[in-house]
Amino acid sequence: MELDIQLTEHTSKIYIERDARLHLKDYVNLDCKVMVITDQGVPKQYHQEILDQCENGYLYVAKQGEGTKSFPVYEDILQKLLELNFSRKDLVLALGGGVIGDLSGFVAGTFKRGMRFASIPTTTLSQIDSSIGGKVAVNLGEVKNVVGTFYHPEVVVIDLNTVKTLTRRHYHNGLVEAVKAGLIADAKLFELFEKADNVDDHLEEIIVRALKVKKSVVEQDEKEENLRKILNFGHTIGHAIESIYHLEGYYHGECVGMGMMKILENPKIKERLGRVLLKLEVPLEAEYDTDEVIDFIKKDKKANGDYVTIVQVDKIGEAKLLPVEIESLRGKTL
């Protein structure tokens, strides 16, 4: 299956096919130097399968985890590209989950003011959400994604078979972003999670529907000036929880799930979401200090002085944006 994201100055092509990684040249021009950026969590088999298709390929393997999305790793990759005389016409290829996609995109978007960039997302989280849309970034200390830009991949190759190597927890973690997509813009997608006896049987439909939600939103608001902010549902509090736990302990999707539960005001929708998250074995809450959450929200890139725009869902499939005082979250939500 093929989807196109049509932007003002760019088109990203998305291909969804099982075992697509094995014939990458059908989707991406590899007749150049290729820097494959991956991490230790991605099976070495995948590393070699990709390199075997590159006549002039190089491999950078980072440690697994959110800590990789940092300035020291970013600088190390830039040094490698410089030493190997990579040009703007050469390719950075992300092979991995959201961390690798964000890091690789930031490298590609900033080295020599922009070079070619493609992605092979290997996790449910990256296939459903982070591999498209153009948001690329690194963390600053424990504050997530606070240094970044918008830089779209030319091609995203989604091989559904790569998620077979994930743990169940990691697999379910990524599905939370699809639950979010359903809540904000696709009621049928949310209902699929409610009604399905086994969501694994519907993986391709889940991914495609979630991608179509994000495609529609990004095409209307590429730089997150207004509408695109609905994609942040659950993320304001979720990112704060991630930061409190030092970007460890809880996965991103788990924190988004908790963030959605905290911010939702409609009790019936909150109850329905809770049942879906429990079905996915995702925690509904975590222990934290409210002052710490408020402090991290104030540092969030979405904050504007003492205010932040939150996303609220009063009807499944529809989202609205509400500017609120950050301190007001202390009493109403946290």
C-alpha cells in the first residue's frame, strides 16, 4: 500500500508492505553514500539486510534507549559524516524506533543544512506515529524534544513484520498512539480497539487508519500553528511524566496513555479509554510529585509563558484545543 503526504514544498511517500526491507531499492534510491543509523535493540539481521543493499553503506549503531537522542550522540554522528565526506546528495537512513527516527532526522536536517533522509521504522510506535510528520529533535538533559526542527523524510518504508521481534509491552506501547488517533479524529479506529478480541489481527488496518489521521492533520498544518496541536493529546502531561522518570521506567506510549487519562474530563470517555488501556496492559497512572509535573510543563516547547494549549475530547473522534493556565492543571487534573 502507498500513501503520500502532500506538503507545500515536499512530498513524503509511505510504503506499507510485509518484508519491504528486503527489497529497499524498489522504494529508495541507494545509488549514493548511505549512513544507516540504528541502535542495539534492532536485530543485527536487519542491519546486515540493509547494508547488503547499499553499494556504499556505513553503519552507526547507538545504544538503545531515550538517552541516545542526545547532543553527544548527535555530534558523534556528524563527525562521522564529515570524516566520510558525505554530501547533501547522500542519504541518512533511519532503521529503528522513534528515538532513532528523531535523531536521524535531526542529523539529516542539519548536516550541511539538509541532506537526503529516509526511514524504516521497526516499532509499532514509530510505524503508527513518529516516522511521519517531519518533527525531528534531540532532548536537552531530561527535557524531551526541546531542540529540533521540521524535516520530512523523502520515503518511509513500513515493514509490518519487523514488529514481530518486539516484546509485548513495547508492542502495546506503540498502539497507544493509534488509540489517541482514534479518540481525536477516527471513532471507528477507537471502537476497533474496544471490540477486537485480538488487536494483532487488525494491525495493518490500525496502522493505516492512524497514519491517515496524521496525514490529514499534517497536510493542513505542517508547522503546528493550530490544528496539528490536536496530535499532542495526552502528551503535555505524558512528556512531564517521562521526564520525572528520567526518560526511563515508562515508555512514551504508556506516558501518553496516562496523560490522556489525566486530562480527559468526560467521565464516560475516560472510562472507555481506561478499559482499552487495560486491555493493552498499559498502566493508567504513576506516582509523581505534582510540583515536578508543573515545572516540566512550564519547560515544554508547547508552553507559552504561563499558558499551555491542551487537547480535550468531549466526543470520540473529535478534538478541541483549549489554552489554559499551567497552574490550573494542578487542581483540576494532577
